[in-house]
Amino acid sequence: MAKEKTVFVCSECGYEAPKWLGKCPACNQWNTFYEEKLAKQSGSKYEKKKVAVPMVLNQLEKKEISRNSTGFSELDRVLGGGLVKGSLVLLGGEPGIGKSTLILQICNTMKGEGKVLYVSR
């Protein structure tokens, strides 16, 4: 297994530092460092691993995702139009407010759409 090394890179100018810095010494911008992992390849050379890069929200492209209705219009509205196939939804709240009842009703409605996994603690 390849050894990993961590380097911190400024998202504004690309300056690299061995530890996180609050202010970039090259471009004087604050809080622009992000962590990047380097993997050791053959010999002693380190190469950058592909790591998720932060993006500005208004630069993201919208993708159409098919959603399945839960049978409850308000819940569909909260979920952005229904459940996405292969997604995970965490439902939490105080004891006795009807979480289990709601989930069992959703499972009954969704039983024709595919498999449903209900985990309770």
C-alpha cells in the first residue's frame, strides 16, 4: 500500500504548505487552504490524489433526478419532490411523535417501487 502525505493548498493562488495556515503568505487571503492527499508512487516521488474541490454553489449544474412520491404531499415537498432511488433519509424527532407510524405508512405505499430497508433502534 502506498504511503500518503498531506499538503495544504491555497485555493486562490495554489501555494502549498505542510500544515494548515489561516492566512496564505503568498496572496494574503484568509481561510483559503484545503487539505490534499499525496500518494507515494514508485521511487520517492509523491503525486497528488484526486480530491473533491470546493465549488461555488451558483456554479453547480442542475441535474434532473427521478423521484418517487411517498404518498404524503407535505413529505414530498420537504424531500424536494419525493424519494430518490438509492438515497438515504434520516427521520428524527422526539419519542412518540409518530416517526415509526409515518415510516411504516411510507413503506406500505412504496412497496411496489422496489426494496425498502427500515432500520430502527
